Amino acid sequence: MARKSQQVETRMVAEYLAQEYSKFTFITKVPLGKIDEALLATEGYQRALGLTRPFRPEVDAVVVLPQYLVLVEAKVWSVVNGLAKLPMYKSLVPFTPELQQYLPRDIIMELVVGWTNSNLEIMARDAGVRLRVYCPDWLNQVVQGMHKYWTKEYRDQRQQKIALREYFGIE
Amino acid sequence: MVLQNYVMLEPGIPTKLHFTDHQIEARTITDPVTGQPALRKVLVLDVDRLNDRPVVARYSTMAEKHAQQFSPYLTDKSYRNFDFTITVQGEGFRRSWTVQVTPRQG
């Protein structure tokens, strides 16, 4: 069966970081928050990290600047979710063992989106989040598709494309 | 018979790699879910340094999620200018790769 979805945000973050922060160290998919002390005592550091990994929040990327840590969250679809997560993520940074070597540093919150609107800009300003639009051609097609997703024309076109992929056995 | 030297990551252990080249290869694998043979694209990167020690090895992934973390560096092979410290955690669909990208000095 031909696939109906595609990985978008991982590529978006990787490209954005390579474009904006290639002179600095950055880390993608960083787990945040503390590890339970009792678990650390019984299981040891490495194993405790592994055991708690699925339950810890994960920020898309952390960029290490000389005086700042930039928390980067990228969103194409649920942009408000991304915005809402960032202040929560920021609160966990001082407790994150993986980031201790980079502290103390001030923290910048950055939301990277494929499109924006004035309401998102108001909310971002109020939340102290820096808003960045990253929308190369390939992502623009995804964004356009998203905006047309519920129209009959787009549904028909999409169905036709999936049928063709299935016919040719393309992933 | 030549045995290819592949880098295997240990869960939870950060591994620092430097890449010199890459290929995208097609491989037939047995799908772990269906048990049927399936054709998959694999990103294969040539490794010349492993944890700062010289090696001749390869690192490969067929996970699109992980391959995309390298996508900005593939076209111009600019991964040569960076060190990649990769930490893998979890299994199956919950597998996750934390990748630290550090510009190389000099």
C-alpha cells in the first residue's frame, strides 16, 4: 500500500538549523527534565536515561550559542501547540542532565513555522517566543496542500496520486 | 570475502562520527511486520573517525526519520565539515536518534 503521509518536520528542523546555525553546535531531539533520583540510585545514570526516555518531553533542537541556549520547536500543522510547549520546555532546562554542561546560559525560545498569521504573532510576542518562518519550495507545497486539504478538488487529486503510487509500487 | 565494517550504535551511548562520503543504496530486506521481502532505500555514510579515532567503516540507516537529520548535508557533502554525535534510544517505532552537530575546527 502506498504511503499517505510524509516526514516533514524532521527535515524542516534539519534544514533550518543547517541554514541558520551551522557555525554553532546544535542537538536535535533533546529529552528534557529531571530523572527520578530513586531510579538513578537503583539503575545507574545510563540505564535510568534509557528507561525514562519515552516519558520525558522532547524539544526538536537546542542550539548552543556562546551566551544563550536556543530551544527550537518546528511545526507545520499544530503551530499553536508548538508555541504552547516552548515555555513549558524552558522550565525544564535547568533540570535536564544532558544540558548541564551548557548551563548557566540564558534561554531563547524559537518557534519555526511554515506559515504564520497575525494571531500567532500576537501570541508568540506575548509568550516571549521568537517566531521564524522557514518555507522552502518543498515545504510550501506541503503548506498549500494543508490549506486545501478539505476541498473536494484536493481530495480527488490526492486519491489519484495514491492510486498511481500503488499502481507503480512506489513508496 | 570482504567483511564490511559497520558502526553499530549502543543504546544510550553517544557516539561521535565523522563522515567522508555517502551513497543511497537499495536493499531487499525481510519486513519485520509482514515477514515478506521488501525493497528499501538505505542511507550509507562512510566513516573515517569514530569517537575521534581513525577508522574505515560505514554507518547506515533505513529510517527516514534519522536519514532526514542528515538531509541538508547530503547534496554538497558538507557533512565533512561537521562531527555528528549520535545517541540512539528505544526500539521499533519508538526508536529515536538524538544528533549533536558540531562544526569541525580548522
